[in-house]
Amino acid sequence: MKKTDLPARKPVPFAANGSRRDLTDKTPTGSNQASYDAGFPPVTMVIKAAGGLPPDGRDFNQAFNELYAGLRWQNAGGGYPFDADFAAAISGYPAGVKLPNSTSDGFWLNTLDGNTNNPEVKDSTLTGWVPVNNYGTSSVTGLTTGTVTLSTLQASKNEIALSGTLTGNITLIVPAWQRSFNVTNNCQGNFTVSIKTSTGTGLVMSSGRNNLYCDGKNITAVLPVASLTNAGITQLSSATNSDAENVAATPKAVKDALANAVNRQQKFTASGSFTVPTGVTTIYLSGCAAGGGGASGATNSGGKSSLVGGGGGGGGGAGQSIIKQAFTVTPGQVLTISIGAAGNGAQASTAGGGYNGNNGGNTSVTGLVTLLGGSGGGAGGVVDNDYVGGGGAGGDGGEGYPAGSSGSDGNYAGNGGPGASSTFGGGGGASRAVKSNPEGKDYQGQPAFGFGAGGGGSGGAYGATDALFSYSAGDGAPGLMIVEW
């Protein structure tokens, strides 16, 4: 045959307006009425003279009308949905037939001979029918927690959309068909949404669209190979908080992820507060308390010997430090952060001994940790006498983490002690002992650098008939706190 041999389609059934009567299943005894069982009965095939009865034209019209009505329905592309009574009457549908579903937006393909099962059941039971050519989306709403089994009609759609505010993990059960599932997970909440068959293994779906395949038992993710050609289409997602392995990232998702990676820390050099972000239960703290200030050296107190002089001032101690220490927190929790102030270096002494450096302030995160500030350096001691060994004692280094260095005794020359370095900064340099009153800052104790380090102590004065003053000491460095999550 050729496609040009297409028979004409008749839009009007035979005898649509003719005289007809309904056909019965069986012909009554002695009647000339046609039936489905006998057709036209034998009495209509006997001549009237021999006792026969003529066939009734109404039966002929009815039979042909029914045949042409069915033919017209088929010509219009129509099919018949599953009918349990019809299935029982014919001992089940044969394999290979295709029936429209009850919502007229897809079809069921029968895979079993003599199949009397309804293809549309409320659970994932296999019926021998599989979905083909289905249109539209099955929306499953109001999900909260537990196991949800899709009906065969719900699972037959090409697209399945899930939504709801989760209070626990969700497991979605689908029939064990050999087919693809495109599932869009729009559920909200910090819980998992899994998909599986009743007897096989499945997987945890990511937020957004998931392209999946069931092999008749187990469900796996489908991720075509990315290509610059038309070899495949890669599934893309803009989610930046997903751990799924079945999607590729969009450029926007990569940009956002990089921004989040860079910005997932906050640095505090001044006191303030930190609000724990959504979904964060652990933070990591790195920081230090402030360093102590350096002490100043003593004057020579009018000593006449070149062998004696005032003791040097001690260096400031470093503040206590921590590095990436973990703490448990609650999303939305507000943490108060206090940053320790730097300990000031001691002023210059114009008579007698030097001055102590000031202590550095503590750094704290309320309820989590308190870091102790470094102590100020000890003052340089005064000249004891004008003979050898009579120089002033060097000041002690400030206590800390670590401690500052002590100043030198004033026998010959009492140099200042350098400040202690911290994990986040360098200690201030010490100044030498002085024999005259030179100009400039080179003879002062130097300030600490960075964060948490101690200031340098200044040297004492020595070896002159005139009273000589010392120089000021260096300031410690302030505290610091870095929050990471």
C-alpha cells in the first residue's frame, strides 16, 4: 500500500438519523431480533413460506452505526482508557496495546499478555503498564517529613515538582520502571530529600532540578558530558549551598561561591558585634589580646663615674593568642566582641628611675573566650652608687605570651629590653643607653608592629657629671579578632 491509498474518513456514522434499535447480547427464542451473540438469527434466513421471519432493518442500521461510530473515533485519533469490565470480558489486554490515561494527557503501554490490572494505582505497585508520552508536571506540595509514595499516575509525568517546608528528612518512593525522572526539588529547610524505588537504592537530591534514571530497580543521577559542541547538554544549577554531584554550576553560582569563600570571615580591629549567619553552627576564632607598653630607662642621677648609669626599661609582654579555635554557636546568635587597647609606652624620666609601661587590654568574645593582655615592661632602676657595680638595675620584661625582654643593668650601659612579638605582630625594638641628650627618636623605645606585640623599652642614661634624662618607651600593639565560618 501507499500513503496515497488513505481511505476517506466519514464524519457521520452510518444511519446516524435512521431507524435503529439497541442490540441485545442474545436473541430471544423465536425472535428475528439481531444480537451480538447470534447476529441475525437463523429464522431470518428461512423463507417466509416455510415459517421464516425477515430481518429487521433497524438491527442492520444499529450494527453498522456502532461499527462506524467506533471507526469515526479511531479516525479522530481517539483511544479507550482502561476498563476493568472490558478487561475481564476479553481475559485481559494483550501486550503492546497503548491506552490513554484517565487525565487524557498521556498513555499507558501494556507489557503483559492477558493483563487485567488497572495501570493507575495509589502506590508504586508494578501493574505491567508503563507510562509513555506523558505531558505536564506532577506537583507534590505540603511536604514536611517522612516517606511519600507517589501514585503511578503522579509518577508517570515527565516532570515532578516537590515543595514544602521540611521539618525532617523526606524519602520519595516511585515505581521501579525503566525510565527517566526529572524532579525539581523546591523544598525549604535544612533537611534531605531522597528518591528511591521500594526495593532499590536511590540518592539524595539537590535543591533545584535533578535529572535521574531508574534502571528498573535503582535510581542514579544523569549528568551528560559537558562539551563545546552539541555532544550533550549539561545540567546547570545556581545553588551555592548544595553538595550534589549530579549538577554543574552556572557562572553565577561559581561567582557567588567564590564571593562566599572570600567573605566567610569577619575581621575586628575595634570592638563590635557578630551575628551568626543562617545555617552556621560552628565558628573558628583567631586573634590576640593587646601587647603591653615598654618601660623607660632611669636617669644617671648626677653620677660622676663613666662606669655606672641608670638601668634600661623592660620590653612589654605580648597578648595571649589563639589560632582557628572552634566554637559551637547557634544561627542568629549575636556575639559581643571586645578588642583590647594597646598598652602605652612609658614617658621619659627626667630624674631618678624610669616609669613602668602600661598593660595591654584583654580581647574577648562574650561567652566563648577571653584573651589576656600583655603586661607593661618594668621601669629601669636608679644608680645605686658612683662606683663600679653601682649602676641601676634593668627593668623586668612585661609578662605575656611570650614575655618582653628585661632591660640591662646600668653598669657601663643600661640598654632597654625589646618588646615581645606575638603571633600577629612584631615586638618593638629597644633603645640603647645614652651618654648625652641627643635629638631625635632613635633613642626612644620603638612601638610594636601589627597586633598583640609588646612595645620596646628605652635605655638608661650614664657617665656624665650632669644629670641626664632617659627617653620614652614604645607603645604595644592593639588586640585583634577574626571570625571564620
